[in-house]
Amino acid sequence: MPYFALSFCLTSTEIGHHKLRMDWSPDSARNAYLETVKLCNQQEHNCSCSTTEPESKEFISALAAGMNAKLIVEVTPEASSSTIALAAAARQTGGKLVCILPEPRLDKSQKVIDDSGLNDMVEFKTGDPVDVLPNYENIDFSLVDCKTDNYANFLELLDVNPTRSVVVADNLEEGRKGLEGHVKGMENKGKVRSMKHPIGKGMEVTMIGKSNDATWKRNQSKGSYSSRPRGGSGKKGGGKSKWVIKIDEKSGEEHIFRMT
């Protein structure tokens, strides 16, 4: 059975001689992932899956929930499968998702979330993200759709939680660049690492945290588990896929593999 899409270490990332530290809950990650697959399969006519590829929405949901993000902010042209994925993560963490989008798309976007049953988890804000983003500070998890023309400005305006946060730049196609390790306001305050991954149409994941000699902590006991969504991966053709989370007993690192 071959690997598909990614192998990504979530619990420990090292920069030089330092490591970023972040609590991690594999149960929350798994539950958010499974709910995302279920809801997007049910709402496939309402989900704009052209915005976020199937493996992208699964990944961001698990990542946001696993790191226990409370304040999640998405900048997107319209609500889509990524919005459902992040709302599912917010349900697991007891947090909320702020979705910033143009006002003309609000009615359609609101319907997508209402149909998913996650409306209590989402707060829509309309208008130019340049004007709206400064209202939010210490963001735990951010997702910016890089198909938008001013995506670079949006990334720079994010006020991240300096002790524990993740920024995802999605849809980095045609040579577009993300943060590349440079986060505004983080100079000499902590450690930042950006990594590009062949997920969806191109994704950069930037992790921000305090430097610490210890590896990132896990909330649960060590072990491994696998998850297989009902009804397959949601890809055309009905092919089944399987995500396996494997814990390295020595290092404590947690790796996600998608199998197909």
C-alpha cells in the first residue's frame, strides 16, 4: 500500500539546536478529521471543493484541532470545505472560527455553514481583510487562501499567538510564496519555521512557538492509531484512503501518513 500526499511530523520540529514546543491532542485531531470527512461528504453539493482539495481539508482540520486552537481565522473568497474543516476543529477545541470574506458572498457562505450544522462555531466578517484582520490578536491558527490577489498583505497582517500558533498559506500555485519563515512581530520573540508540502495545490505550514529543549508534548499516552473515513476519501471514483498516525516511541514525534 503506497504513501499518498504527505508524511508530516506534528509533535516536534527543530530549528538549529532548539525545538518548538506545543501541546498536541491526537484524539482531537482524529475526531475533527473524521467529522470533516463526514460533513463534506454529506454536503458535497454545497462544498466548493475547488477551493480546497480533499487531502487539504482533512489535514488542516486535524492540525487545528490537534494543537487545540481556540481562535481560528480564515481569509477566503467564500466559505468552502476548508471552512467546514476549521469549524469542525473549533467544535473539538471549544474555540471559534472567524471567516473573513467579501460581503457579496455572505449569503452563499452562510448557507454552506448552516447546512453543515456548524453555524454556532463560525463568525462571519465581511469586508476587506486589510481592514478586518487588525481586529484580531493572538490568533492560534490562520488559513489564508492564496488565490486572492492581496494574499501576501493578508499574511503580513496576521497577529499570531507568539507562544503557540500555526499559519497555513493554501493554494500556493504558479510559484507563489508564503511567509518563508518571516512572521511580522516575531523578531527575537520565539522560533518560526515554514515548510512547504505537496498537499492540494500547494501549501505552506508555518509554526510559531517558544524555543525549548524539550519536544512538543502530547496530551495522551504514546501509541499509534489509524482512521478510515466512511465512504472512502471523497475522491472521484470512490477510491478508499486511510490516514495512519504513527508515534515514534523514542522521540515522541507523531507522523501522519495517508495511504491509498
